[in-house]
Amino acid sequence: MKAVVCERYGPPEVLRLTETATPQPRDNELLIRIHATTVTFADRRIRAMDAPPGFGVLMRLAFGVSRPRQPVLGSELAGVVDAVGSAVHAFRPGDRVFAFADARLGCHAEYRCLPDNALVARMPANLDFAHAAALSFGGTTALSFLRRAKVRRGEQVLINGASGGVGTAAIQLARHLGAEVTAVCSAANADLVSSLGAARVIDYAREDFTQLGECWDVIMDTVGTAPYSRASPVLRPGGRLLAVLAGLQDMLTTPLRARLHGRRVIAGPAFGTTEDLRHLAQLAEAGVFLPVIDREFPLERIVEAHRHVDTGRKRGNVIIHVTDSLSQG
Ligand SMILES: NC(=O)c1ccc[n+]([C@@H]2O[C@H](COP(=O)([O-])OP(=O)(O)OC[C@H]3O[C@@H](n4cnc5c(N)ncnc54)[C@H](OP(=O)(O)O)[C@@H]3O)[C@@H](O)[C@H]2O)c1
């Protein structure tokens, strides 16, 4: 099968399209023929070994000290079940599924085997493979943080980095919870975030949301420019900072400090479940949540996709079409 391998850490050019053996499913696994996958910010972090501050050693231990232990990157996929092991009863060949392999990666290829208890769910009937592939990275991250914050109807939620993969999902999911959303992004993305449900847009190049004399119940920071030291004065009492991107020191020290001020800092990895994937699929079917697609590339041009993600300016999700003729659904 075709696969893109990353055999050393470095710039996008370290990626190489190659032929590898097609995996065979074990008894408890399904073999998925991948039609579409994504290049997420996590893929570029691993490829470039670019860890958030303080996480360098931990990231090398997790993903490989001198080179990626799993050379095939890619955490999301949408495709068709090709074969199932003898103990798999929940899926059959021909089922259209999407999956989140998360840190197990391996989705930048034509096929991926996953255990039947991994994060795999049936594709929403109304989505093509490209949109289904982009449901889970931003979706599970936003869902996980918004749930931990117990966002309530009527609360005011500010999302810093609202036009990225996590931010575009968070706007839609926070709106669904009944929150009023303020989106922070550049002027070029104002129309996009408004169309997703943001009631108000702050252009970070013109205004600093921490200096407007206003407060929010929940602040989600996906950029790392709103650590607790900057966000706390504009968090209401009982407010929560969702530090999707935070350095290790902030993660360890600020939750206690925030508690003393009657606020909370929620940081650390997001946790997704199979139930979350089913929930995101239902929301997609109900028209509540639609992943935003920025650029699309064939697998052969994945280096260009990584270059675009490296800019830090992508809008929503970058899609990789693996099976050209079939990937439109
Ligand atoms: N904790 C976890 O478990 C977890 C899970 C997933 C992701 N993450 C982390 O979350 C971060 C965001 O991921 P992502 O997928 O959303 O990234 P992304 O899609 O690459 O985010 C790009 C967006 O960031 C915006 N942006 C850049 N600089 C900005 C600034 N100064 N202020 C406001 N917006 C700005 C850009 O908008 P403009 O072009 O308008 O500037 C662009 O649309 C990554 O660092 C990732 O590693 C953490």
C-alpha cells in the first residue's frame, strides 16, 4: 500500500511517499481502506519535534527519542471497512466509518488496522469522506474541554484562536451548549467565525481582549497567548480558563493559583471516547457541527499540506485525499 513515512524529525521535506506492506487485521481488528485523512497541528508538532514549552523530553519519550517510533503520521481517517477479524461483530466490510487514532497515528496511508474498541464510529450519512475525516481531532478536543468546564446555557465564552482546527469546532459546540461566543482571530477570518455562530469577533491585530474592560465566564486558549497571568483579570468569579495549549510550568502551577482566586484552569491532554465520536456524528447529521475545510491535497502532495499547517494560519482543517476517485463520497 502507499504510505507517507517520517523517518526523522525535521521540515516537511523529511516526509516520503513509499510502498509498505498492507496490514492484516488480527481477530479483534478491522482493516479500513482510507479515503481521506487530515494533517493536524499535532502531525506537524511530531514531524518537527516542536513541543510546547517544557514538554520536549516528554514528547521524545512518547513519540521516539531520535526519530518517530511510528513513522506514519496522521491521527484521523474516514474510509470503508475492508475486512474484519473473527471476533469483530460491530462492523462489517463495506461500512463507512471515521476514526481517531490519536497518538497511535498511522492514518497517512491507504489502509489502517484498528482494534474494534478503538475510537471508530459510523460516518454520518450526510458527510463526504473529507468532512468525516475532520470530525474528530478538533471535535473531541473542543468537546473534552467544554465538558470539563461544564459550560452552561447563557454563559459567555471567548475562544482565542477561533479559526483553527480546534477553534472552529469549539465555536459550533459551545453555541450548541447555549453559550454566547466571542471569537478572537485575524480580520481575514471574521466572516468564517461569524458564520459558525460567533456573536462577536475581536481582531487580535487591532485589539487585545484582555484590555477591553470586559469579562467572560470561560476563555479557551488554543494559541498559547492567553496564559492565566493574562486571562485571569478578564475571567469572571467562577470562570474557567481552558488552556488547550499551555507550557508545562503553567500547567503545573496555575491551577492551584486560580483556585485561590475562585477560578479554574483546565489544561492537559483532551480525552475522547467512542461515544464522543458517535455524538459528533449525530451533531453532524443534525446540522449542528460541520468541520471547516481549508485546503485539500492528494496524498502525493502531503509535503505542501504540512508546509501550510506549519504557517500556523490554517482555517479549520487540511484534508488529504488518499483514494482520489472515491473520496468525494
Ligand atoms: N490539549 C490538547 O489535548 C490539545 C489537543 C489538540 C490540539 N492542541 C493544541 O492546540 C493548538 C491549536 O490547534 P489547532 O488545530 O486549532 O491549530 P491550527 O488549526 O493550526 O490554528 C491555526 C489558527 O490559529 C490562529 N491564530 C494564529 N495566531 C493567532 C493569535 N495570535 N491569536 C488568535 N488566533 C491566532 C490562526 O488564525 P489567523 O490566521 O486568523 O491568525 C489560525 O486560523 C495546537 O498548539 C495544538 O498542539 C492541544
